[in-house]
Amino acid sequence: MSQDTKLLDTASAVMISEEAQGCWDEVQTAGSIVITAHRSPDGDAVGSVLGLHHHLKSQGILSTVILPDRFPEFLDWMPGAQSVVIYDEETETAQQKLNEADIIWCLDFNGLDRVGKMEEALRTAGGKKWVIDHHQQPDAFADRLFSDPACGSTCELVSDLIIGWGQADKLTTEAMMCLYVGIMTDTGSFRFPSVTAHTHEVLAMFLNNGLKHAPIHQNTFEQQSLNRVQLQGFAVSERLYIWNEVGLAVIGLKYDDLDRFNYQSGDTEGLVNKALALKGIRVAIMAREAEPGLIKLSLRSIGEFSVRDIAAAEFDGGGHMNAAGGISKGMSMESFLAHIESRLGAWFEADTSK
């Protein structure tokens, strides 16, 4: 039994294997390929686009990676990161590449509205849109859809696609490094319930293929700037609000707070998990005032409490039951916190997960 056959043992992997057979020929004959992901790209988004890009390159297939906006600084070390076209910064180039593409891989998002200012350019691009994603309720825009909401990361799904192509043993170090980052970050370093035996089998495949995982952890988590450390300390000590009666913690950073600590993209990464880790807390929200009147949100929960429902209903967002994102427009941070307090009854009165 081949390594690829052994790894195809989950619902998502089998589904991808069957679908994969029908798309590899198209990939090989495509004249131009673009790979993209959602706005405010995280480790899974950046890891999946770069991982797929490196693998296609190793098979003699060139592609262009385009992201809607800049990814966090702590991901700059990733192989190929400097070649990414940032739509916000190179709009004309990005639009031209999108218009020329025969295939546009859309990774780690389930709707065209998740790409921010790039939405119209992506929507009107004539190329086939192939989606690989693990978020629930995908919109009907994909010409091909590789989707499994039960999977812990899009990078795991990209790995399954490559396995479905029968190319597990052809993965390069660069591709595996990027895919490992996405699996690691989107599973909270492999501790979330979405991690399965198959997840570890994929990781074992990487290690058996020669991947060194320790430097990846170090580059991702242990190269923090002084400003980032000071901002996170300030956030926890000065901007943490707790409603013990319902088990809710909110960190609310104002625009001036970010400016004080010379905020860079990614500096608040992980803060919501620190709030969730507090004893007695079941729901945590990280609120960052990106500009006056615009607050970006990360929501996390444990147990059966669905932050996805709150994000979708009230904050123009979505995600998973225990991890979601959204935005709030037209409120100051003070108004936002008052709104949160006013909604406690509605959010928690029907909660049966206590």
C-alpha cells in the first residue's frame, strides 16, 4: 500500500481524492494561475497559498500569489513571502493578474465578501474559481469546491489535495514548511478539538519527508518585537474587561493604544486566546480599533457556545463554532463595550453549555 493510499482515510481526504483526479489535468494545461486568500490573512491563509504555490512550482507549474492586504510581520520568514503581490499596495498589477488567470484558487474563505477591497476584481475575473476551505456554509461562487468544515485548517485540506494527486512524496521542504505553519496556527498548536488522527498523520508525513519542525515554531512564535510584547502586556493589564457572571472576557484596544506601541500587523495575534485561557471564561473577544469607527473582532469560545452565530448575526462575520471573526462599524470603543454589555442577556440566556 502506498503512502498516499494510507493517508486517504478520512471523509475530507477521500472526497478530495475523488475530486482531485478531475482537476490535475486542468492545472497542468492552464496558461495562468492565481492563488489567493481572505483579507487580514493569518497563518492558515498565508501557509495554504504559499504551500500550494511551492508545490505547483516543484511540478513545473507557475502561479502568482495575491493577497488582499498585508499579512502579519511574524510570517515574513516564510519561504516565498516576499514574492506575494499585495492587492492594497500593487492594485494595478494584482488586477491584471486576476484578469489573465485561467484558474483562481480561492483558499481559506467561503465567500467573495471575505477579500475586502479585492472583492469586485475577484468577482469579475473570468477565470475558474476553485475553492479550498474549511468554513461553514460556503457561498455558491466556486466552479470547484473542496470543503470540509470539520477539518482543522485549510492547510490540511491542501495537503489532502496533494495526497489525492498521488504526490505526497514530491512535497518540497518549502511547501511543507508553509503547510505546517497553517496547521499549527489554526489548531492552536494542535490543541483544538478539530485536530484528528489524520491531522497527525499528515504532520508525520512531513517529518518523514525530512521537515524540521522546531525552527518553524521558533520563527513563528519566538521572534517578537519589543513593541508587540509591550502592547500585549498593556492590553491584558489595562484593556481587559470581564463579565464573570456569564464567563465573558473582552480586550478592547483603541486606535491611540495601537499608535502608542507602533502597532504592526499581527501584533495582537494570540491575545484573544490569552483572554479565553482565564479561569471561568468561556467566551472571549479581541476588539481592535483599526481606524476611528471601524473595530475588527476575533471571537473564541469553548464548549458548545457558538461565536460564529454572534459574528454572523451582529458583526458581519463568520467562521467556526469556537473561532470566528467580524467587524463593527460606526462605534467608538466605549460604545462597542456598552453594546456588548447590552447584549449579554440575549447572547447568554439561551446558552445551555454552562
